[in-house]
Amino acid sequence: MERNINRIKVVLVDKRKTNKWLAEQLNVAPTTVSKWCTNAAQPPLETLMQIAKLLEVQVDDLLRFEELPEIAEVREQN
């Protein structure tokens, strides 16, 4: 069974930062960050880049890269 893990929340915990801290740094409502951390919404790319900079990680660290079945099939054919 696949777990729905949010990378922003994982990195926040790893860096010992809170949703409130991130909201203050980005000048957004804490409820907005909460939505990002529960996958109810996703931050715009520009904001994602700011989050990565604040947390001193690469943007890739905040994204889940899971191949879609169609992509895997195309790669197998090539």
C-alpha cells in the first residue's frame, strides 16, 4: 500500500522547523503551509524554490519523483 508522504513536511521535521516558521519566512498564512504539508494544495514553483533555499535543500528534495506506468513502458520499449 502506497503511503502519501509529503516531502515538505519531512524536510521541515528533519530541519527542526515548524509550519509556523515557514509561514512567517514566506509571509503567507499558516493555513497555507498546512495545506502544502497535507497535500491539500501545492506551492507555486517560485515558492517551492524559496522553500528549498530557506531549508537549505535542493528543490528535488521537496518533490516526489515517481514514474508513471506509461513512462516506464516507453523506456522499456526504447
